[in-house]
Amino acid sequence: MADSPDNRWAPWYVYLVAIVGSNLLKQQFMEGVAAPVNVGITVVLVVLVVALVTWVWRATHRQGSDRSSQ
């Protein structure tokens, strides 16, 4: 398993930095919002950030792409 890493997913710390950064940015705009609404927006934000990070990671780290042969 160590010989063939799973390149479908970014390293955990990429997700962590993206989620924490987006949450800090969200907090600047969400002052005074009710807690349940804030939780709902946070869940949606995390799902979107994970999807975006994964999409960018897979687009830039394709196995068998032309860049890997250069």
C-alpha cells in the first residue's frame, strides 16, 4: 500500500487548511446569525470546500497524464 499512494485525495492537511481558512472568512460575514443557521451554513461550506479541494487535486495530480511523462 505504501508503494502506490492513493492520489484521488489531497493530503489531510490541505483539507484542514482550506476548511479552517474558509470558516474564518465565513465568520467575518456571519456575526449575529442564529446558531442553527450558522451550523447549517458551516456544513454546506465544508462540503463545498472538500469537493473543490478534491476536484483541484484530481485535476492537477492525474495518473498517466502528459505531465508525468515529461
